[in-house]
Amino acid sequence: MKAVPLAVRILLAALLAGVGSTFAQSSAKLATGLAAVRVPEGFKVELAAGPDLAPYAMFAALDDRGRLFLAESSGKNIRGLAMSQTPECRI
């Protein structure tokens, strides 16, 4: 009987583990939105800017005073010169 190479055994184990976790996730109802975010006790999660305010939100950052800055895209897939001629993105 020919031995199976170690790399093949590792790959097979990884694939089987992935399939198992996929079935486990699909059988349980997964939380979505704010309910999916878990924080330590004493903290709370609040919606600061929903899709009605920033439909194409890309990045967010807090400054040293705790203010939230949100960078938004226009939702269009344009590049370089065309984007600079018609800037629609905002912060």
C-alpha cells in the first residue's frame, strides 16, 4: 500500500474541517446586524450611521476626542481622472 503524502493528508483534514463548520453554521440561526456584534460587559453597541445616512460607507475612524468620521463612496466604479472630474465621495 502506497503512503499518502503529509501535504495531502493536511489538505484533506482542512477541507473536512471546513465542511463540518459550514454545516454547523447553516444548521444554527446566525445573528445579523447589531445583534451579531459582541462586546465585553459594560460596553454597548449603537448604530451611528445607517444605510439611510451613508448607503456606501467604506471606512470609519474615531479621533482623539471620540468623534466618528465616516468615509463614504458614491457607489460607482469609476477611477482616476473621471473620478476627479465628478467627485461624489464624501467624509
